[in-house]
Amino acid sequence: MSDWELVTQARQGKMDAFAELVRRYQAPVMQFTFRMVGSAEDAEEIAQDSFIRVYRHLERLEPKAKFSTFLFGVARNLALNFLRDAKREGRQVTQSLEASAPIGSDAGRPDRTARLREMESAIERGLQLLSAEHREVLVLRELNGLDYESIAQVCECKKGTVRSRLARARNQLRQHMAGDIGDLV
Amino acid sequence: MSTEHVVDDLSAYLDGEAAAPENIAVHLRNCPECAHKYGELKKLSEQLRTLPAPDVSPAFLTRVMAQAREKAPRKQRLWFRFAVPLALAAVLAVVLIGGVFYVRSTPPAELPPSVIAMDKPTMPDDEIAIAELEAEWGVGEDAGLYEAEYSLGVEPEPSVDEMVVGLANTEWFDVLASNWETEDDVDTMLYALDDEETAILEQLLRAYAEEGRMI
């Protein structure tokens, strides 16, 4: 069943339909919010809030774009609000990323080498050093697999802007990683 | 082509979003420097995609759905309002069965006036007949009935008690009562009951006891 068919059912009060949408997108949205704010706890709260806000506006949603685009757009706005508030309050959000390691479950990946882990840490640190507008396009593209058109809708910018931001984001990330772990890159 | 331009084009080329991919492909075959940069970008992309996804808490879905139910639109709240007491009534049938001696040995509890009003029309017969005809023909719909009730100083809106008793005697009951499937659903409904809903449930159970019916 398509996302929009589930939305239609959810509008009619079928909670199971909305639950299916949550199941489909909880991991991708968590991936995005986590990479944006750097803390698993905050990311989960933002992801949950994103779903609730979407639920409250189901009646107003129109199938002009993908449902996921709308959902990521809400998550993106909430993540940016969080970062803005954190900055205003002087909270350091990038530190919590390292404190929250390990990310995911290493127990299921016995083959992970120390070198790979070091590389992952360097990427994570590099991502957090990017500006929010560069980080969001890179995460949406590389980790969420969105195309340029969808990223443009999520980030409320032009497709050409997505293209140039992605190029700069990749370049900056490589520079950060080269400075961090040198020849491992 | 400048280095900056090459980098910009290669990024879009990597994503399959370049404007002229065939030209870039030809350029890459003939330019070791750009081919090297493209290789670096490709490697970076592969490294990014190896990042593990954060664990999603097993309680994530439960928490979202609990909040969604709280913030459900009014239309759904109305459904929930009736589904909760009716479903709970079904669950508490065990309690009723267990306490059947008490129910039978106790004088019938008085039904609320609004419930009694359903059985004892407050309007003259001719006005009711007109109102029924209007409703049947779709001319006055409920307006005629309400106006007639107003003239007698009776609250025109059907009360919750009337609706509950009405629902309990219709096919809706089975539909609504079947909307819970697991014990967790019932627990959620139990926790969601407020004082008013509890009162509705009690009235429903009394109405059933009055009629000698079991759920």
C-alpha cells in the first residue's frame, strides 16, 4: 500500500494506517535527525515530534509530492529549531555525538575493524563541523537517498542550490577528514 | 574548466544529476586529475554510506501512537469517546457476570431523565408525526423536531446518555466493540477514560441491567 493510501486511511481515523507510516519512516527520520543534532536522545524526541506534527496536519496534506518529503521537511525544521535554541542557550550539541557512541549495534558487526571505526568517527566529527545547510543536504542525499528534487523541497531551496551545496559539503568534509586522520582518507 | 567547476560537476555527476553526464564521462577518461578527484568523491560517498544507523527505541512507535491518539482530531475523538466505554463494557462483562446476584437483588437504578425521555416522548403526537415525516422526506430534516422540542423547553441536542443507549441497541455496537484487538488496546482505553466517560459507561451498564441484557 502506498504512503498516500495510508494517509487517506489515517485521515479516516484508522490508527493502524498511521502506525504503518511510522514503522516505514522511523529509522530514516531518526537517521536524519541524529546526524543533524548529534544526540540520539534529542534526535528521537525530534523524530517523534515530527510524526506527531504530521499526524495533526493529515487533513491538510495534499499528494503533490512524496509523503516522505513532507515528513523530512517537518523533521528538518524541528532539527534546525533545536540547533538554533542550543546555540542561543550556549549548549554544545556536537559533544553529545561522541558521548553517545557507539552508534547502532556493534555486537551485530564483529568484523568491524578499529580502522573502520576510526574512519566512521572521523566522518561523524567532520559532519558536525559542517554548517547545518551543508550537513542537511549531504545527509539527505547520502544517508537517506533522496534525489535533488526531493532535497530541494525538504530544504525549501532551488535544485541548483542543492547541487552547489552538495559539492561544497563534500569538499569541506574531505578537508575536515584529511586534517583529522590524514592518510586514512 | 576550473578546478572548482570540475568539483561541482563531479558531485552532481556522482549523484546522477549532472546536466551533461556524457561530456563529463569523456572528460574523466582524458583527465587524470579530474578522474582522481572523482575517485575521492566516490570513496567519500561509500564511506558515508557505511555509517551505522542509530538504534530506534522499541518504544518509539508506542510513544508516537499514544501521542497521536491524544492529539487526534475531534472526529476521531468522538469515535474514541464511544469506543472506549463500549469496549470497556465488554471487558467488564466478567465483572457483571460475577456480580449478577447483586444486580438482580438491587432495585433497578434510575435512568437519567434524558434516557427516560427517549421512551416517553415530550412532544405531542401530532408534532412528532410531522417531524418524523419531515425527516423521512428530507424536507425539514431534524430542524422541525428541534424547533418543536424548543417550543416545549426541552434540550434539543441528544444527550450523551441517549446516544450511548441508542448505540447499544444498534449494529454500531458490534462494530465499535470490535475495534479493540489486544489487551494493550483495552489498557490504553482504560487509561484514557475520564470521569465523564466513566459515567457514560456506568449508565450504559445500568441500562443493560435494566433491560436484563448481557453484553
